Amino acid sequence: MLGAANRPDGEQLIPLVDAIPPLGGRRGRPRHRPDAAQGDRAYHSKARVTELRRRGIVPIFAPRGSPHGSGLGKTRWPIERTLAWLHQFRRLRVRYDRRADIHQAFFTLGCAIICWRTYIRRNC
């Protein structure tokens, strides 16, 4: 989900959760939401926690004012690593495109390349 660079990340949390497409694969109704949402101090607010709980999602956020080393880094590192991989693509590191659809296309292509490289590394 693309947004302006000068807006706080936390503002996009609920629209991002609502935009999750249904995931098939198992029998029964497709899943539309994750079991839990994890984030740093920027995502922690009463309104966001309430909205996630209302949707049946467990919020796992570092509370504001807590010291560093909350323990979330042990499970957040795959996300941070993947973002670092995406920033290896120059076109994604600095946004040159004014149109959101072009930037989204290159973002999707970068994700596909990362998935392909991971698949090749694990299976060859």
C-alpha cells in the first residue's frame, strides 16, 4: 500500500489490514486477517489497539516510553531484512516516479525477484 513519505506509518495500519486479500489453500472460508500484528512504538496507540482487537487481531507493539530491547527484534528481523533487500533496487531506494502505479509495479517486481532468489537459494 503506497502512501506519502511525510505521513506517519501508524496512520496506514488499519487501511493496510483492511486491504489484505482473502487467502485460500485450506478447506473452509478463506482467511481475511492475520492472527497478530506486530510493530514498533510508532504503531502503539489506544485507537489502533482497539481497532485491531475489534477485528480479532492480537496487537504486539512495543509500548511508548519503554526501553529499547523489547524483544520484538527476534521476530521482526525477517521484515527488516526484506526491506533492506528491497532497498538494493535503486528505483525503490529513492522514488523517482511520480505516478503511484509505476512505483507499485516496480515494488511488485522487486518482491517477485526477492521471492525468486530465495526459492533458487533454498532449492538448488
